Amino acid sequence: MTTVAQKPAEPYEVVRVQVPKRSLNSELRAIKIVWRRELIRFVNDRMRIVTSLVQPFLFLFVLGGGLQQLASAGTHGVDLKTFIYPGILCMTVMFTAMFSAASIVWDREFGFLREMMVAPVRRSSIVIGKCLGGATVAAFQGVIVLAIAGLVHVPYSVGLILGALGLQLLLAFAITAFGLAVAIRIKQMQSFMGVMQMIVMPMYFISGAMFPAQGLPTWLTVLNRVDPLAYAVDPMRRLVFSHLNISPIARHVLDPGLSWWGWQMPALLEAAVVLVLGLGLLVVAIWEFSRTE
Amino acid sequence: MQDAHEPAISVSNLVKRFGDFEAVKGVSFEVGAAEVFGFLGPNGAGKSTTINMLCTLLKPSSGQATVAGHDVVLERDDVRRNIGLVFQDPTLDGYLTAAQNLKLHAELYGVPNNLVAPRMEQVLRMVGLWDRKDGQVMMFSGGMRRRLEIARGLMHSPRVLFLDEPTIGLDPQTRRSIWTYIRELQEREEITIFMTTHYMDEAEWCDRIAIMDKGEIVALDSPQKLKAGVGADRVSIQTDDDEAAIEALRERFGIEARISEGAVTFGVEGGEQFVPRLFAEFDPSRNPGSPAIRGVSVSRPTLDDVFMSFTGSTIRDAEEDPAKHRNRVMMQMMGGGARR
Ligand SMILES: Nc1ncnc2c1ncn2[C@@H]1O[C@H](COP(=O)(O)OP(=O)(O)OP(=O)(O)O)[C@@H](O)[C@H]1O
Ligand SMILES: [Mg+2]
């Protein structure tokens, strides 16, 4: 502690600030800065970029590569890695989005949450900013996984990349909203991670990210159809498969789509389900956040 | 701008209950514009609770308060736009740089874009952190963080700055420099400063202080007046037999003494002149059976004494407080131990 205040040579003009009344503009600024903070923190935290990619890559190359030998009869000439690739695209954003939501628990633990809570802005602006930040960060991660498409025999096409990115943003947004709604109630990091593992991992497995959601035992089919994640995984798979050059039988077996009593859901409707769910969770998160003192 | 004569903070019968427990028991006071007002009290006195109500973080159970002319319950937003806050616990984002923390604050408070940079430079220079503006806060020392928090609280030119224990855990030198900033600030920006502390010596920097104990304000005045009110010097003596000494003081000097911090303590005018008389009177050759005195100390009235005279106890958590031992003349008497 050696720094001393440098006194300006001559008394300078005091820069006075007049804080304006709350307006839409000030709310937008708040949203933007909360969003920016998430990005800055993400970029500064290289460790996190790496660690959240470990699991998807492990699944894709180790599990996918390893099981290939057993599964080759059932995949009709399609590489198992190619098959689970859409599921991995979803998985990446899921984990990253979860971490983003977890940051609100950190913020509480390290006191920073208070700084945001006392600002003369709506609580909803803070939640929305966090949610958009989480989605953006997750989409960044998604891009990294998209970049390796060639390694699993998926062609690079503009339509595929834009579509996949859009779906990733949507999913990341919904998961962050979900994570925030949970995180606001939970005061400790350990319990938050525990809860998320308990909810998200089963949801991921049931969603059909690792297997086709057709011809399953009835109980699993029921669970699969009510699992919100299934509605993100399925359009992603259809998108990827529409750019693959494979036999009709393989397409039929591996990309059956989600159907309710024989009616095949359109991909856009599935995406809409995710969007509506995400917005609903956002409203819940805002409501919970506004209640806390 | 508001009328300068209107108080910056005005509080009447403010109460906060947590369940059955009454943390703040109906306090009333006013703080004038551009005043430095201190809240002094031991741990758990209710200082933070009061501050939190004034800055709209807690809802009062009953009573009223206005800050910068706005009601803290009904006009929460208006209050928030006009106050700066430095909390008892740190609230910086350690992953961001100093400048990024300030920028974030400016955006949240809607500071006009063209003013963000000049204002930031000004507040950072004021607390001596301008050359560290691009340093990550995680790497800052405790004192630097505290100063940065003060700078941040000032980013939006608040009319009232609340500081909850701004100097806790800092070394005396840093504490002094923070106080210098605070006074300088108050002069330059004409803002009202409301702060809490449990360092007695720091309260001397305030224009007025309120002493809070167990949720109530037990005294409120300028430090000088409070000390003058106690008047006498404080004498404490160590004896073989405290009870007998208190009895003897009452009989021979008409002084009411009591035991505090393991010594017989009392107030008397002209403490240093009193000590020779005391020894003469307690001399066993003259007054056989007098309790033997082993040590004496005389001190000018400090805020500790003020605190003691109002609450009947010293501020208990002042263990590491150097003020307690300052201004104190220790006179170790050789005879006391030998006579035993
Ligand atoms: N949220 C709460 N719920 C229940 N009791 C509380 C709560 N906040 C504070 N208290 C109690 O209110 C009393 C006053 O607390 P407060 O934090 O205001 O004290 P303080 O004067 O700031 O003390 P310190 O010097 O330790 O900061 C304490 O007994 C504390 O336990
Ligand atoms: Mg406190």
C-alpha cells in the first residue's frame, strides 16, 4: 500500500453527473452491460472454454469411436460419430449455458449481485442480460464444435451452419433461463451443481441425443416425448441429416423424427416448443428474482 | 438541485424487526446537507440494518425515512438514483479490471455516455488508482479494493454517499488515507456522507456522530461536544482489592468508581494532579488497611469514554483498536507489587 492520491496540480472542474430517470433506454443499457460482462468474463476465463469442451469431445470421439464397432450393423453404413454429432452440438451449449446460469450463484457468494440489485434498473433487465449473455457464450462454444464437422463426415454448408447456430442459441437461451430460475433459489455453488447434474444429465440421456427415439420401450418413449430437450435434439438431427448423403433406409432408421400417435412433428414446431419453454422459464426467473429483497 | 437547508437524510421512528427480534428500535435523526455523519456502535448494534433501510435494500417494519428528499419506501428508484453505496462486504467483480467495474456501474446507473470517461478519470485519480485502472481487481490489495469501491460509489455523482464500515480490516495508514479522501470528497463535491464504523478514533473525523447500542441511538452530537459532556479525565487503577478501593474512593473523595476492563475506573477533573493525592490518601503508613495500588493510568476523555458513559460498557469488539491504548499515560508503580 504505497500509492498516494495524486493531487491534481490545480483544482479541476468537478465532472457532475445527473442520473436520468428510468427509461426504456436505460433498461436497454443495463441489459447490454450485463450481457457484455458475461462475454468479458468468458473471454478472460480460458480454462472454462477448454473444460466445457472436454465432455462433448469425449462423448463424440471416445464413446462414438469406441461403440462404432458394436453398432456398425445397426447404423447402415453411417459412422456412429456422425449419428451422435447433432446430440453433441446440443450437449456443448447445454453445459456452457449451465455454467453461465451458475454465475449468478457466484455473484451472490462474492457479493457482486448486490451491486446489480441496488442499481436503479428493473430486475428483469438484469435477468434478461444474464440470459442473453449465457446464450451468446454458449453459442461461441457451439461454433467450436461446429468447426470440427468435417472430422465426422458432416459437410460444411452455410445453411447447416446458420441453422445449427440458430438452434444452439435457442437451446442455450432456454437452458440458461432454466438455470437462472433454479440458481436464484439456491445459495450455494455445490448444491446448484448437484441439482443441475441431477436434472440435466437424465434429461440429456432421455432426449435421444445418443440413440434414435423410435422403437423404444414404452416407458422410455413416454419420457422421451415429455423431455423438453428432445425438441431441441430432434430438429438439430434433422438439420444435420438433411445435409448428409446416405441411404434411405439409414435415414429412416437413424432420423425417425418425433411423432405423437403417428403424427410427425415439423421441425419448426419443435423449435417453437423450445422457444416458448425458454420464454416461460425466463418469466419464472424474472418473477423469482424480483421477489428477492 | 434541492434546497440546501433541507436535510439530506431525515429519519423518524424507524424500526426493523426480524421475526421477534427488534434489530432497530425506533431511531430518529436528521443529517444535514454536506455533513459527514457517523454511526458508531459495537457489532450487532443495528448499524448495517439502518443503512440498508436508508438505501432501500431492506423494508422498514415501521417508521419513515427520506433520503435526498425522497421516501425510501415509496420512491425507491428516486432514492437509488441519488445515493452511492459502499457495502460492508466487498461487491466488486474480481474478474474485471478496475475500469470495467466502474464502466459497468456507470451503465447500470445510466450515466450519460460522454461523461463516463471523464468522470471515471476523476474518481480514480481521487482515490489514487488511475494508474491501476486496467489491473484486474482480483490482484488488488484490500485497501485498493476499498478505494475502488468508494470510487465506484461516486461514479454517478450521488448526493448522499453511504459507507458501511469503509475501513474495516485495513491498516491504520490506509484507514487514514481513506479518511482523507472522504473529507476531500465532501469538500469538493458537497455531498453528504453517512457512514458506520466501530473504530472510535475514526469517529473523530465526522462532523456529528450517533452512538448506537442494541438498536437504539443513545447519543448524538459532534465528537467535541460529546467528549466535553463526559468532562473529566478518566483514571483507572489496578489494586489488590477492587471492592475496598471503590469503597475508599467513595468515602475519601466522594467519587463513584466502577470496575471496567479489570480495573477500577472513574472520571475526575485534572486527572494528573489527582494522582499524587490519590497516593497520599492510599498510603498504608497514613491510612493503614488501604488497598495497595499496583498501577495507574490517566487518559483524556475519548469517544470510548463517551461510549462508556452512555452504555455502561466499553465497545467490546475494539480488541485490535489502537485508539484504546492511545493518549493513555501508563504509570507503573514499583511499590504495588513489592508490598504484597
Ligand atoms: N436478515 C436478518 N435476519 C435476522 N437477523 C438479522 C438480519 N440482519 C441482521 N440481523 C440481526 O440484527 C442485528 C443488527 O445487525 P447489523 O448487521 O445491523 O449490526 P451492525 O451494527 O451492522 O454490526 P456489525 O458491526 O457487526 O456490522 C444483529 O443482532 C443481527 O443478528
Ligand atoms: Mg454492519
